[in-house]
Amino acid sequence: MNELVFKYLLRISDSGLILAQRISAWTGHGPFLEEDLALTNIALDLFGRSRSLLDYAGNLEGKGRSEDELAFFRNERHYYNHLICEQPNGDYAQTMLRQAFVDAFELLLYTELSKSKDQTLAAIAAKSVKEITYHKRHSFSWVKRFGNGTQESFTRLQNAFHELWPYTGDMFEPIEGETDLVKNGFVPDLQKIKTDWEKIIKDLLEECNIRLPENVYMHSGSAKALHTEHLGFILAEMQSLPRAYPEAKW
Amino acid sequence: MNSSVLNKDQILSWLHEIPDPEIPVISIVELGVIRDLTFNDNTLEVTITPTYSGCPAMKQMEEDVIKKLNEKGFSKININTVYEPAWTTDWISAEARLKLQNYGIAPPEGSRDKTALMGEPKSVTCPRCKSKNSEMVSQFGSTACKALYKCKDCLEVFDYFKCI
Ligand SMILES: [Zn+2]
């Protein structure tokens, strides 16, 4: 059981970690100061959450791996983050739409995880729900602004939508054995979350005059640690320093 | 210090001397991050809870706690981080709120439940001129715990300590 929980923890912590790494690239490059601060703060929340989860995962695994070892010394075939988290930032519409897709998913997921039979996971999740509520309010307001702004902003949102939509299905792919965790009351059933998520996103995008397409091909694979070409580059940048100087201390 | 009798009030008063690294007018005790103190096998265990998951000041606070308690004669200190119950601004005392306001940071207004439901208040009291005629500039301010507001009377931009 512990091995399964360990892998599940990697799945959710990696998603936060990789998205945080992506959006922190906006630090110093935000469209204006307040947005720069906002994205930096959101990245910090995600890094912090991933630290707590990886620290717990390391304890469960019992091999003495610290949060840093788990973050910096695994390669892409051992990373379980959702494909959508590793997709490029693109323009601000793309960054915000990616964030809205993930925030809506995470708010549903972490709300359920806060009722987990695993008390440590439940406690971390309860804390995260407060933070994700802020993230979602922020990203949703931006998506609506793009959708109802100028022709230019709408076009950008629509382009972002076509780019990102095929990666959303991957968030609902369970890891091998996840049904056992669901049965034991450790984690929620992703199918249920999917139904709620689709309704929330449909409402959001309708406000932006974007209709959800049917029967779109959905990429998948992250539940088996299979990734798009982007993850390797992200890890190369994120891990280069600790790999070059493994004994380095802050 | 070998006394197995733990004087919690005394230790708390020492910890009260440690300022919040980002808001030095209030102490880490007033901030509400110190949750418990216990003494086992000559080790003083300090239970703390983070304000925000990614708050970069937490590490600093841990180091400050260890340094302070070392000075006071404790050699074995263990910092235990807990997430439950999750930190809330409701734990910030009325006195600390006044200190925040005098420092130029608008203290949290209302209850966390209402904020969770309705979002940040449309306007909060300007810490400088006390006008309520203000607007939110950004949900995210200079640190994770603050939002940015602007007073429409004195035109000052100020931090608001978010209610969570
Ligand atoms: Zn004013």
C-alpha cells in the first residue's frame, strides 16, 4: 500500500512542481508588476505544496530520500506530472488558460483529498485548498478578461485553447492501482472529478464564447511517466545545479 | 537546561522576542505560527505551522527559534512542522492587528469564511488616512500573505493582510 501511496504522491507533487517551474519563468517578465507578483506568489505556493508532499513521500518510501533528492535526482521517466503542466508558457493567454484548467482540477481534487483517510495527505490538502481558491479566482478572471476583451485577446485565448485542450484529458488518467486507493478512501475517483471539472470549464468558456469541441484526440501517458518533449528540457534546467554540485548547501 | 518541568509561558515570552522576518513589528508568536511546546528526553520540541505552503520566511523563523532557544540554554531543539489545523489569520490578535495598521499594512477584515466565499473585500480601510474609499489593485501583494490596495482619497497604495 505504501508503495502505491508513494507513487500517487509523486503524481500530484510532480504536477505542482513542474507547473511552478514553468510559471516562475515569468518572474521579472510579467506583463505588468502586479501580475509579475501574482505569478511569482502562485509559483511559491506550488513549490511549497510540492515540498510538503515530496517530504512525506520520502518518509513513506523509507529509503531516506529527501524532498530535494526526489525533486532533483529523478529523470523524466520517473516523473509523473500531468502533461498539461509541462506545456510551454506561450503568451499570457496560454499561461492563464493552462492555469485555469489546472486550478479548476486541483480545487476539486484537493477538496476531496482533504477528506482522505491518510491524515497527513488530508492536512496538506486542506491547507492547499485555501491557496488554490485564490489561484483559481485569479486565473478565471483573466480567462474571462481575454475572452471578452478585444478581438486580439479573444483570438489569443482561442489559439491557446486549441493548443492546450488535447492535454486536459491526461489529468484524469489514474496511475496503475489507483482504484485500490479509491476503494480504501485514500483518494477520490477521477471520473467523478472529471464530470464536475467539465461542467465548470464549459461554463467558463461559454462566458468567453468558446464552445467545447467533441471527440478531440486526447494525449495521455503521464500516469506511466511518458511525457512530451518539453519535460526533459525543464528538468535539465531545474536540476543542473544540484546535479553539478550534489553536496551544495544554501 | 536540564529541568524537566517546562515553563511554557517563559519560553513563549522568549519566542515573543523574535520578529516576523517580513513584518518586523509583530512577533512570530503574535503571527500564530507557534502551535505547541513539549519537552521529551532533554529535547525541546517546538511545533510550528506554516502560514502559506511556500512562505520563504518559514525557514528563517525556524533558524531564529533555534538560535534564540540556544541562547537561553537549550541545546537540543526539534522543530516539528504540522499542517493541521491549517493556519488562519483569525489567530492574529487584536493587538497585533493594531500594530500592523500602525506599520502601514491593513489588517485582515471580516472572517475567513466570508472571504473564501466572496473573495477579497471591495474596499478596506486605508492604514494611512483611515478612509474606506479604496480598491483592490491585485490579489497578490509583496508577499504571499498580502494583497495590494489603493486608497482613492489619499492615493496611497498599501498592503492588505489577506484573510485566510
Ligand atoms: Zn488613504
